[in-house]
Amino acid sequence: MVKKVFIIALDGLEPSLVNPTMPNITQKYYGTTVVNVHPLQTPVLWGAFLTGTTDNGIKGMKRHNRLTETLSRILGYERVTKLMAKLKIQTATRLYTKKDLTKPTTCSLVPKTIAISVPAYLEPEIYLEIRRETVEAIGDRYKTLALLLKVWKLFNIEYEETLWKLKTDWNLFMVHFFVTDTIGHLYWNNPERIKKCYRLIDRKIKYLKESVDDETLVLIVSDHGLKKGLHTPKGFWSTNIDLNLKNPKITDFYNIIKKVVEK
């Protein structure tokens, strides 16, 4: 009987590069997800995962002010962003948070929930820096190395925080790691380098899984795939307990988790 749910979110994990040589990522049961959400942007996708719907208040990468929100509903976020940049108009923006979500989330299904660095819910500001620096680093060896140091340092901070908080009292725990997405963008033409990163993550996940008992559902999931440096509408999932999943949509996980915790 499942008593707790532990969700490890690996951003941009490419399913075709995951294999049984990574047993802690694949676990006993694994497969691909259908990403039925657009645009393929991290906060939008994780917002859909958290709520089970795209009608949840998360519209793009950042929350704009009232003017840009109104224009974006008419013209689209990407078009408005380009227009504002062309006109050199500065607008007040911030990251989306759980306050912006208009629908219940997986984190509200049970008492005693812990969330670490979850986009659309509790996303750290440094993610914005990493996104910008990733674009600047592609093709630049020195910027790439500097960014790698930054994302691995962030991963280790989030990892250590997770290890510590797993020892506390909780019913649902979700941690999000951004490093897999960054590596996929930086080394899009070097799949072996990406798989090397995955194997390192796999070894780290081993210790996270050893911190929970056998009655804890461990769900590992990605929001999208990553090929040739671009997000793709196919994600990854794995579980340590058979939930009879086949090719779930990213919006299916809210109800999947709900059924588990209700039992």
C-alpha cells in the first residue's frame, strides 16, 4: 500500500537517451509521455503536470503586467515579447508562482507537502539566468564551461536540500532538477556526453531512493524531450510500483497521483 509519493522532476530528459544501464532513472516500470501542451515551455508544462489542465493561469515563461497580459491574450505571448523588445519598452515581469495557479495542484492533494524548485509553483530566480546564459553559451567553449559549473553547483544545492528534507515529516515530496535540460541544449550534437550526465544523475538518484521506504511511490518524470537542442512533445516517466501506465499525457498525472493518494 502506497503511503507517500516522491516525485523527481528531471527537466528536458530525452527518452531516447535513457536505457536500463540507468536503473535508478528507469526503475521497474518506465515509458514515454505525450506532451499535449503548447507552448513547450517549462513553466507551462509543469503547470499542466501539477494541475492536470492547461487552463490553470500559467501562460508562458514569465508573468507580465496587466497591459502585456491583455495584449498577449490577443496577439500571443511570443509576438508581444518581440514587440516590446523592438520598441524598447520595459515591462514589469516576474516568475509564475503557486499564487498564479487557478486550479488545485498535486501539492494540494495531501497535507504535509514539500516542493523544491518546481517551475510554476516555486521556481528559483536563478532559472531565468540559466535560460539566458544557455542561449549565450551555445557554441562558446568558455561560456559553456562556466555555465556547466553553475548548473552542477545548483543541482548539488538542491540535491543536498532534498536529502535533508526527505528525513522530515511529509506525505508528498516534489523536487525539480534543471541540469538535464541545460546539458541537452549545450550538447545537443553529442548524445554520448548527454548520456554521461544522465548516468551521473542516475547514481545520485540511487541515494534519494534509498532515503524512502518501499511503501513510497517514486515517480520520475520529465516535462518534455530534447533533440537537436529543441524541446519535443515526448517526455519520460518511471515508477517503482506498477501503476499500469502506458503512454500517459502530461496532464494525466494529476489524476494518476490523486488516485494513488486517495487509496
